[in-house]
Amino acid sequence: MSRFTHAGRVRHVIDIPEELAATQELYNGDRGREFIAGLPALIEEFLERWDLSPDGSPLHGVTALVLPVRPALKDGPPAALKFQLLDEESAGEPVALRLWDGDGAVRLLDHDPVTHTMLLERLDSTRMLSTLPGTRDAVLVIAHLLAHLTAEPAPAEMRHLGDIAQAMLEQTPEALPRIPDPALRRTVADCAAAVREVADEPGDRLLHWDLHDENVLAAGRAPWLAIDPKPLAGDPGFELWPALDNRFDADEITWRFDAMTDVLGLDRARARAWTMGRLLQNALWDIEDGRPLEPRQLEIARRLRTQGA
């Protein structure tokens, strides 16, 4: 817990969630511990620099802390400060949010490139898309958001799907022998083969990459908006996996895939290949970390492979 006096006004108590500290240590080691230790001073710095006051308890995901705030000395809309470590996935977030400028995504209000601190418009964190009762409705919400988010080409400096695909294909021959089950090994090999067929044309659209239904929040100016992108340049087919995995239902995989490719106007064969690329990416991470492959991931791959046969 951090206690500090902000700008000589009131004493604020900012509680740094223990879960965030634990995940930072798990994933980032010493760097994560340093980030957590420095958060109280960083929060104080940006409350003062941008003339803000805390307006609620901090929220957090796996790697970021989000503090609800309001302008301290003037009327203004509620906002949120986001603090996170800079890495290759998060580096493009302010760039993407500026390009989208609120069209389908949370609006970026200010950004500090040194600390990667962002001031964002505040959305309704109590209403994630995962609370929407109809899973088919939720899939269509994601599809229509993606239609906005992937409409423009990515800037030249954005990390690129082509590089990610090439790295996965280079890692696959070493990873396959570490899968003891022949059927699972064959499924992962099929995913790699699908990526190999499309790797030479990885696309150039600006992708969100992580648009699952807890990264979509209700808003006042739009029914739903995307948050927390891990952007890259590539083919929109690489965006579909999270919506296939949300509230997983094996019998819904084909409907969801067809609905999203229809809304986005995608070539189904290419979209299928890039979706299997996401499954390959997840499998390689599991193998590297010594975790068993997730059955639902493999079922998605199996259903897509059968559909494309």
C-alpha cells in the first residue's frame, strides 16, 4: 500500500494490488519488482503533472495498473491513468490508439513516452462484453469492432506478423518432438503447415491482437469499445482466435468463424490458416513453458481443419 500527499492537498491512499505484484514478479522478475516498487512515486508524479485526483480504487490486469481519475482543479470528464512496463507488445499501444482516435477503441487523451504512462478516457469497467448473455451477440460485437480497427494499414514501425510467423516456423521443428502424444503432435504440425502456406503474404492492417470479450467495455459514447491492444501489422485473420475461445463451446466454432469472416469480408481459407497460426503460437508458448497443450485450443484447430478439408 502506498500513502502520499498529492500537491499539498489531501492524503491519498493508493493500494497496489498484491495480485499485480505477484504477476509482475512471475513474468518480469527483478524488472517487475522494480516496477511495483516505483509505482507509488510514478502515480504521484502523473497526478501532479496532469493535475488529476484519484476517483476510485485501482484496477489491474496481468501486467498493468489502471487508476480512475478526474481533473483536480476544473470540471472535466472522468479518465483513467494506465501504468505498465514497456515491452514489444505494449510499445505500439499509444500509436494504435492515436490512429484509431476513438473509432472502435478507447480514446487516448495523453501519453508520456518515457514511462509509457497513458491517460485514457474512462469506460465502464463493470460492464465487460463477457457479461452480455448471448455469446453469438458478443461474437458479432467483436467482429464489428474488428471491422473498424483493421480498416487502416499499420504504421511502418509496428511489429509485423510476417516476422512472428517466420519465428514460429523456425521454432516448430524443435518443439514438435517435445509433444508426446502423436495426435496432438500432428495437430500442431498441421497448424505450422497452414501458416507456411500464407507466411509470404502476412498482410499490412493494424491489428489489435487480443480482442477477447474482457477487453471490450461498455461506454457512454458507443455501446462497446476495445481496450488494451497489443498491436501489430498483419492479416485480420490473425484476430479471430480470441472470439472462438471466449466462453468456449465446441459446437459454436464453425458458426463463430463463419460469422466473423463474413462481417470482415475475409477469404475463409486465409483466415483459417492465420487462425491456426494463433493456435500454433499458443502451443509453442505452452511447450516452451513446460505446460500441457490446452484441449480446447486443439479442438478449435481440429474443427477448422475439418471445415477446410
